[in-house]
Amino acid sequence: MKRVLIVCDLFPPAFGPRMGYLCKYLTQMGWEPVVVTERVPSGGFEMLSHTCEVHAVDFYPSGRLWQKKAMWAAVQLLSLFFDYKNWKLKRVGMQIAREKKFDLVLCSTYRTFPLRAAASIARKQQIPLVTDLRDIIEQYAGSEFIAHRIPGIPWFKPLLVSFFREKNLRERNAVVRRADAVTTVSPWHVAVLQRYNPNVHLIYNGFDPEIFYPQKVRTEQFVITYTGRLLSLAMRDPSLLFEGLRQLQKENVLTPANCRVDWYVDDASWNLVRTEAARWDVSPFMCRQDYVPAAEIPRVLNRSSILLLLTNESTGKGPKGVMTTKLFESLAVRKPILCVRNDKGVLEQTLLETGAGCAASVVSEVCVFLKAHFQTWQQTGYTEAAVRDDALVRFSRKEQAQQFIRLFESLG
């Protein structure tokens, strides 16, 4: 049996579906994955938390709130000046690598940590390194790549953003250049990363075919559903949807009595939604829903009439190449997808190729799309999209595990 050491920033039950699903299918395909990761609070993916051997490093031991905050600040400073988090994760990984023989190291991250740890382990064990970059700094419209709130001091914020951007890019690119292969999630990401390493492979995010499949569920209202986060309005802009709802309410087509928009979002995202909805005078349509674990998401999607993708134009300073997991899970349940605002990039292209929905650039496109599916819902009580099977298969997590295996074996 072949063995891969996966060094990653997140792993289930935290929000780490890409590596979680990969490990699920690797074990079914004759590979033994062993994971080294940071311990992060549960993100609802308990269903994937026992797929393989996992070593979770706890950087913030339990204690009182002030102790945790002090520990967090200390770890951030130590990591900034002495690369502490990579050092600690490397120690754990090296101990495991001395006990078991691995064929390669796979490092998956959405920023830069733990690329250095993985590169060091691969170098010392003299085995290939594959880096899997789920997100890259260049895709963001602004400072959204920084996870924590930045003080709004006029001169300080741009200085801090610039510092972290340059630091992270420098550290990432140094490892990417040395990697034996790189994987990433969209054609746009491939083009960017090929500047630093010619051996870049496209492996999309996707859906688990054992969990996500279509069901015809009749509902009492026409339900538009969004699941995820709004990092900023520059990244994900719902205004075109709200303008469309306002227009269709004026036409007495959609009303809060026959239509609602369900938001499965965190507090910060909901505050953005409420503010924008009030600005467009469509607040009565808005409905914030309780958090649901990942295993319940297929039920939520299948009970929806329209699935909402929020983005913005990828031209200029807009977001680039963002293809989130929820896109592929929406495709899998074959529900009509409304993408606003049209990214004029990979999302528009994917919706055209699959026949799954509409990437709207103007409000008239939103209105035509919603009207058409509302009429279907009035007749049947549910909606469905005629998604092309041949275009969908490459987004299966099972197929993507096979892609990873083919890459792994090519490096042997």
C-alpha cells in the first residue's frame, strides 16, 4: 500500500472539505493518507473526521478567554519573527515520517502556512513534494486574505496589508518553485502559478456523489438560498439580486408571501446582507437561517428553488478565479444557479458549459431568470436545471481523487 503524508492548515471536523474528501476516497483506492494539521474548532464536517489517521497540533490550549487571546497573540508574534507554527508542525511531521515510510508529501493550504513545514519534511525525507493551493492572494479584491480585522487607521492599514501581502507571496513562491508539482482549483489559478512552476495541474473543488444528488422536493414558497460567507461587497455583491427582487415586487410577481431568500451565513455576513437589503428596500424577503452541519447541506440545497452564487466582475480589481465548493455542490443537486454579479470569467464559463444557470450582468437578466423558474415552481412546486452529465463528472470528488493518484504515481 502506498502512503502519503498530508500536511495542511485545516482538516475535518474543521472546514477542510477538499482534503477530507480526498482522504475518504484515497483510502478506498488503496492509499494510506496520514494527516498533520493545526487543531481548529469544528466546522461541521464531523462526517469526514474519521477517514484516516490525523495528528492535530493544538497551538492554543484550553483555558480562560484572556489566556487564549494572550496565547494567540504570542503565537502570531513567534510565527511572524521565528516561523514558530511551521517549526512545530514540522517537528510532528518529522516524528511520524521517521516511524512510517511515505511515498510523498502533499501540502494543502489557502495561504502559506504550512508550506515551509511540508517542504522541509519532503527535503529531509528525500521524497517528492506536491503543493495544493486552494486560494491565492492574487485572487482577492482587497485585504480579504487577512483573516482578522485590521485597525482602520488610514496610514496603517495599507502599510500592514502591503507588508503581509509581500511576505506571504515571497514565502509561497519560494516553496512553489521547489515543489515537484503544484495543484490548484481553477484555470485562472493555474495561469498565475505557472509563472513560478511549470508543472501545475488543475484539480477543481467538487462534490461528493455519495452525498450530493438531486431530489424533487416541493416547497410552499419560492426559496432562494445562499450558503457561505460574504468576505466583502467587493468580493461578493448581492445588489443585483436585490434590485431584481425590488423590480419583481413592483410587478407583483414576487412578494415576501410567495418568496424568501434564505441566508446560511455568519454574523458579519448577515450584517452586510441586512444593510444592503435595507438600501434596496427588500428586507422583508430576507431570512437568516440557523447554522446546519455539512451533512445537512444537501437537504438545504434540494429544498431550494434557486441557488445563489455571489461574486463580482473579475476584471480590474475584482475577485479572480474563485470557484467555491458550493458551486459544485449546487451543480450536483441540479438546481438552477443564479450568479450575481457576472464574474465574466470562470464562473460564467462553467455555468455555460454545464447549462446550470445564469451569470447576470444586468437586472433584466436577473428578472427574466427568476420569472422563468418562478413559473415552473408555480406549476410543479419545485425547480430543476438540465445540467449536462458529461460536464459534471469531472467535478466529482471521487474523480478528483483519481486525478491526485495519477499525479502521485507520475512522481514515483
